[in-house]
Amino acid sequence: MPTADETSKIPGTSGPEIVAAPAPFGSCPLPISEHQRIVLGHGSGGKLTADLIENIFLPAFRNPTLDKLDDQAVLKIGDLRLAFTTDSFVVTPIFFPGGDIGRLAIHGTVNDLAMSGARPLVLSAAFILEEGLAMDDLRRVVESMRAAAAEAGVQLVTGDTKVVNRGKGDQIFITTTGIGIIENDVNISADQATPGDKIILSGTIGDHGMTIMSQREGLEFEGAIESDCASLSGLVVTMLSTPTQRRDFIHTMRDPTRGGVATTLNELARRANVGIVIDQRSIPVRESVKGACEVLGLDPLYVANEGKLLAFVVPEMAEAVLDRMRQHPLGCDAAIIGEVVDTHPGMVLMKTEIGGTRVLDVMFGEQLPRIC
Amino acid sequence: MKYLDEYRDGEIAARIVDKMRRTLTRPWVVMEVCGGQTHSIVKNGIDYLLPAGVELVHGPGCPVCVTPLEMIDKAHAIARLPNVIFCSFGDMLRVPGSEGDLFTIKSLGGDVRVVYSPLECLKIARANPEKQVVFFAIGFETTAPANAMLAWRARAESLNNVSLLVSHVLVPPALEAILEAPGNRVQGFLGPGHVCAVMGYREYDPISARYHVPIVITGFEPLDILQGTLMTVRQLESGRATVENQYSRILDREGNRAAQQLIGAVFEAGDRKWRGIGTIPMSGYHLRDEFSRHDAEKLFDVAGIAPREPEICISGQILRGLKKPHDCPAFGSLCTPQRPLGATMVSAEGACAAYYTYGRHLRPHGADPMHPVVRETEIVHANR
Amino acid sequence: MCLAVPGKVLSTFDQHGVRMAKVQFGGVVREACLECVPEVQVGEYVLVHVGFALSRIDEAEAERTFEALRELDQLAELEAPAADEPVEQAQSLPGKAGPGGNRR
């Protein structure tokens, strides 16, 4: 049986139950289409993105830290353990219900640091501004970043600005890079996931992605959908300080951004070579998000989130951590949604609403509204 | 959500399945016609819940899958033209033609836009009077009223920069083609609920009678599908063959007269080619002559490329319910949604794509479908 | 076939001579064209496909058939093995009020 590593390689060419490919396929008349150009799907966090990383970036830059493919790099420098991460933000529209590109840029990077249990310290921000961007819009974005940084308890310590010609930049792109300190021998990473761990989701899913989707032309919704964009470091601190003698009771954390909960669970399952089982009925979804997803034929499990986390917690501590989370404003809808198992490593199974079973695979490309 | 949530009740589902088990005396093969029903079945794992002996096979009810390659190539050729805004439902964007897909054309600078409703094209056309707005009008009868309204309003408002590239297909002729095909195993049908919401189900009476097959017009939620299957099995067990309506909260025998009138004013039936099956007579809609100036096939002189389907692809057999996706040696290996070889993998609704999306190519080694680990999971308790 | 979703008509209006409505789906509201369901009133439910209302949902019929589903083989509840899952479900059942009340 192939290992999880093999199944995370080029999709479509491996898997547990593939019938042996017969020889005559070499003379297939239609060429199998390889992507010769970047398409939008390469940026959506699913299989195409993974392909790009595997085929273009990893081979060029290979090293043990990068190969871990965590959302942040954990660097040991003397006695210090630092978390180091970067992220770019290209969202359109730049202002949306619940946030804006500036707020996203701060919280997104802070969250990547927090997911390793690091205390976020400082950020840098690089701006690419399009010629013609209204100065008021820039002020608004920057003010939003100031407020977000204050919320998250981080300082912006260095930055850069570039301007590109009109038509070359979609108003504003922001890249933030962050550094945090991992204290107290905390050891939280994907490969720590262990069969038996309970999986906790900190709140409702799909809010951010559906907010952005709803701003697209023709898909407007009236109704309370707004982005859940927020810094999770406070929630993480609350979780880590759950009273206990037990050390290392949180094995893994990740924020399910692009590609949604489904994609993130798959990444974690493959990285740690464990199986995951979740129950669809336990997953919290707002009515408004649910309605929007039904109308467009989308699955909330694949929709991006910007203020939620998934945590793998040792079973005996799960209830206690859940209680702590529910007392925090960002964790009031937290729920245990599943557990880590030792069967079917690398694979995520879900019990459906109706009581059936389904395998939850990663998202393939861009999520598109469907009519069928 | 009202009229959705209650049709996803696991307890009632179990009771319907139990009833079915106790009614069953021999195996039966039932085909669900619609891609949307296939999607619901695979997504919810409904076929795993059914008692052994009831086999659901998947039909040709995926308009994206059955759109002929020539038509896709025409669409792409039009989308590449500099003065065109090409509008399409999201489903069509990743369907590959002989060279790339609409996404690729977009990445090369084509103005390709996803629309949720055909009526958005009217807004786009009003806002861009100097451009040609072309809408890829695919679908079964369900989508015909909306597409017809687009053509109707374009003509009424003299929006002469709007045109439709029509590739509509009809269900009843497809059912007959399936029943006529040698080797047909299908003994009963779950009829297309939303198609019939528009068209009613009068057209299915003669088919049911001629071929002596039960046809139960069925909805899309899990309980609809289970109830529809139960009704079909009951007919089969008692030797009856008639048309019944499971989806009565939505439709009746006559369907939506206003919609039918609108369709009739804009479209006329004609022969259509179905990818994977071939030409079925009188199985599609074409725009009436009065709408010629909004007919993209007539307006744009795009020579169709002679397409070649990969020999290995067994879509034709899958669309007719003769084979399942995992019967194909290419399924999940050479043929994936990323690199589809044929009709049933190219769209999210096709049987092969649905199977792949819901992980059927990854079924846990040797595990029983109602995986014991899943059954034993006490997750719901923990959250109280 | 095809993806169509039930929603509640909140209001109707005219747009370029076409009868439209604001329809509520769960917690969101979108526009839909009502030209093919002229008899629909505010407060009623319609089935919407690609921004187009295809049919008026017959609430009485829905109630009737759903009750039949719920009461499916009452005797079976006494004979059949206990359900695998606890009776309490996370989601509430809208539209439960009706003849016979809630038997669960």
C-alpha cells in the first residue's frame, strides 16, 4: 500500500486501489493537457497549488525546513526557537464586509505564527500599489493595519513600497512577513498528530470565502455574511494555558484558509501519515453561509476562513480545551468535529448528514458556482 | 433551511432503507437520470446505505458532460475573439476542448466571465454596447426557460450585441436511447425532478408503457432519492410499470405552463449530438428563426475542429448505465478531473468526476463502506 | 435536474419590464425572475434555478408527504434494531408543526 508521501505526489498517478495501468496507453491520440501557463486555479490552495509547489518550487529550494511544508518555518538559533513566515494578499475587492486587505495582511501572518504556538512579535509589510489608487483608500487600508496590529499585539518594524503602472496591479497587493518566539518547549506541528487526538474546530466555517464570493458581480447577497478575519494568537494563548499537569497536549494546529477545512485536514493527514474521521453534523455553519453555498452549489468545507483554527488535542484534554475556547470571543462556537485514527493513513473520511460515509478529498482548483 | 434540512434526516433515511430491505425479494437495477441526483447520491454516500440488491446506475443527465466536443471548440473559438465577452456558467469553465479550456483562454487575455444567471448577460450587454456578449446556453429543459428569457429580452430590448451559443438537450429521447441500447440493464428510473418541474411528466407515460419500466419523478435531497428508490422498487416487486411523482411538493403532471410557453416561443426541437452517445433525433433545442440575430452559431463563422476522443474512454457506456467509473482502467490514474479524457470526467456532475471528487478512487483498502471507525465515532455527544 | 434551491419570496418588483423578486435562502437574499410563476405571492416559497423561479412550492403537499415519510411504517419502530445514532440531532426541523404534531 502506498505511503502518504507517495499519495501527495503528482495527483492522479497513485492511490491505494488503482487498477494496474495497461501498457497500450502510450499511443493515446489526445495529448494529456499539461499546464503551460499559470491559471487561477494554481492560487486557490488545492491540488493545482500543491502541484506548483511540488514541481516548481520545492525542487529549486529543497532543504529540511522547507520540506516540512508547514505554514511557518521553525528556526533554532542558539537557544531560541523562532517561527518565521510570509504571506501575500491580493484579495479583490480590497474592502469587504468584516475587513479589508490590510486587516487580512496583518491577521493572516500573525495566525501562521500562532499556529506553531509562537508568540507573534514583529511584522514587515511590502506594498505594491497601482498607479491611480486613491490616496484615501490607501489611508483606510493603513489605518486598518494599524488597528489590526494593535489587536494582535505586534509591531510593524520595516517595510517597502513600490508602484506599478495602471492596469498592472489590481489596486494594491500586500506581502507581510512575520517573526515570533516559541516559548516553553512547546512543540506543535503537523507531524505531531497522533491517532486518538480529538479534532477541534474553533467556530463557523465559510464566512470569509463566501463574503468575498458575494462581492463578485452577479453574486451579491443581502444578508449578514461578513469575513471572520481576526488574529488567533489570543485564542491560542487561552488554549495553551488550560490548567493541567500534562505537557504538549496540543499536537497540531492549523488555520484552514484557502481550500477550506477539507483541504487543510487532508494536508495534515498526509503530512503526519494518519487517518482522520469527521462528522458533518458537528460542523458549525452560519445559516447565511449555508444559504449562500446552497444557492451557488458550493460546499462550505472547501471555502476559505480567516479567523478559525483546527487543533489536534490529546483525548483526555479535549473537553477542557474546548471549554476554554468557548469562553473566548473567537471560540464561542468551537466544536469537536472528529478524531485522528490509525486506519487509512493520509485519508480523511466523513460521516455525512444522512448517515452515509464519504471520503473528503482536497479541493482541485478554483471553486466555481455550478448549475448542475 | 426550509424544504432542505428536513430532507436530510438520518433517522427517516434509515427507516426508508429498512422498508426497502423488507420489500425486496430479488435484485433490481435503477437508473437515476440527473447529474444532480448522481452528485447527491455520491456526496451523501446514499448508494452505500441501500440494501444489497438495489443497484443505482448513473444516467446521462449531465448537460456539461454530453455537450459535444465540436460545440466546446466553437465556444472556445468565439471566446478567443478580441471583441467578445464570453459568458458561461461556472460548470463549463474547466471543460477542455481540443486545445485548453476557458480558464486557459482567460489566462491568455480572453474576456471570459462566469455568470450565475443568463439574465446577467443583459446587464453586461447594456454596459458594453461596443462588445459582443455571447452566452454559452447549455442545459437540459430545466435551464431552458432562463435561457429562453435571455433571448426573449434581448430581442425585446433590441440588444443586438447579445447572442446565445445553444447546446440544449432533452431527457425523454435520451431515456429511449438507453432503453433501446443492446445490453441495457436498467429496469426502472428515478426521473429528473427539476426537468419535470418545467415540463411536467406527460412525456414519460408513453416511455413507461412501451418499455414497461417504472419511472418515479424524484427530487434531489437524500430523502427524496431514497423515497423515489423505494417507490420504484415497490413497483418492480409488484410488476407494475407506471409514472409516479415523488417530488409532488414541487411539480405536477402538467409542469409549468408559463415556462413551456416561453420555451416554445424561443426554441424548437431538433436533432442533437450527445458526447459519448452520438446523435439522438429530436433530442435538443435550437433557436427559432425569429431569433437568428441572437444565434451565435449563425453570427460567428467558426470552423469546428474535427475532434478525436481518446479510445480508452468508456463515457458512452457510463452515460448509458452499462459500466461504472471504476470499470474503466483509466479512472483515477490517467483520467482525473485535472486531466479528463472524456465526457463523464470533464464536469463536476459527470459520474466519473463525482466519484473522483467524493474520493471513490481512494476507498480505504478493504474497508466496508459503512466504515466501522466512522460508525463508532461519538463526536456528536462531545459537543453537548 | 440541475441545482435548484427553495427560497421564500420577500418582495416583488419590476426590472426593465420583467417581474422579479427578492428571495431568501437560509440567511441570504438574492434576486430571482418570477416571470414563469406569475401566481406566486409574497411569503410563499419558490424553487430557484440560475436566478429563475421554476415552480411554486406547495406547502400543504410538502407537509402531507413529509408526514407520510415520518410515519413510514410506524410498526417498524417497534421491530427494527435501535438506530445507530442518538435521537437528538444538531439541526432543528423547520416546518414540524402540522397534523399529528411531532412524533419523534
